[in-house]
Amino acid sequence: MPTISVVIPVRDDAAPLEACLRALRGQRLAPYEIVVVDNASSDASADVARRYGARVVAEPRVGIPAAAATGYDAARGELIARCDADSRPPPDWLERIAAAFADDPTLDAVTGSGTFYDLPRWCARPLSVLYLGSFYVATHLALGHPPLWGSNMAVRSSAWRAVASAVHREDPELHDDIDLAFVLGPRRRLRYDRTLRVGVSGRSLDPAGLPRRFRRAGRTLAVNWPACPPWVRWARRWGIGS
């Protein structure tokens, strides 16, 4: 199995981070390392990470794009798995990721889905299907290929190194996962695996934060589309044109 570095960007999320690290400690396939990127936290996030044996990397520029990219740069495994501080990966998460890449040497990145663990059971699954289904459909159309979702994804280290200088890490108002998918492009192999699931927090559904999420989505498209608009991306995906 390939070695896996797990990267977790964190800013003032000590309590969720501890639960995430506890879940990673229970993986059937142990990670090669866990890299927690402390993004200018004012709480005990870094101390929690060290207590669980994670390697802490500081990124003072506030913003997930900078924090995630710094973590990927620091990763030493053959694969880089990414989740958020409030993700809850099941015991077979890393095992499934490693198997996906081991079975397909041409695979550059894989992503999966999730279920809200802190909502009532009767609505958690329908809302996760609606929320994430909308995300995947809309971003797939915009990209011309499967997107990546930062709460549950992995990328081959060699693929990251090939595009590391092209991601827009300086812009805190981008969705870093969609930006990375844009930069990887339609000719690399990105795959959505519906069996690769993690628990995620329902706080992403907070109405107060939705306008900002949509603004970031629009900005991510505005930054990336001029270089390669969607009709060109779809053509390249199907091997049409240069």
C-alpha cells in the first residue's frame, strides 16, 4: 500500500480537531504521518495536534487556500489525504484511499461524500444528499470533470508537486478544493467514489455562512475560467482540440 500523509488545516477548532484525530488514531491502515496546519489559531489547536502525535506546521496567512497548500507542501507520503478539523473519518477511510490508488496507477486524485453526524438522523442523510449532490453536479459542469471536496479527498503527491506553483494560495476568498481541481485539469484522472464517506458537521448548512460560500464559489470560477473556460475543458476531457 502507498504511504499516506493526512493534512488537516485548522484555525481555532481545537475540540473538533481532537475528535478528528481520535478517529484517525482508529484507522485500520495507519497514516504515515498527520500534518496539522495551524492557521494562526488563538486556541489550543496546535497543542491538541501535538498531543495526538501530529506534526504541526504553522501558516500565518489566514485562509484555507494558503493553509491547505502549506500542508500539501510539507507532506512526505506518496499520497496526500485531506480532511477538515470537523471531519469524522470511519476506520476504513485510509484503507479505501490507499486501495483506490494502488488499483489504478493512473489515478491522480479521488474524492468522496459525507453524512452530517450532528443533525437528527431523520434529516441527516437527505440533507447531505441534497447539499453534496448539488455541489458535485454544479462543480462537475463548471470543471468538465469530477471536482474535489476538501472534507474528504486525496491526491497523489506527484500530481500535487506538478501543480503546486499554479494554485491560487494567496487568495483567501477561494474554495481551495475547487481551485485545486481546476488546476489539475481535465486531462488528469480525478475520480468520485461514492463509497468513500466521512462524517461532516452540519455547521456548513448555517444560513449565515451560505452567502460567503456562494461568493467564494463565484470568485473561484472568475479566477480560473479565463485561463480555460468550461467548453474548452469539456472538449479536452473528451480529447477534442489542444
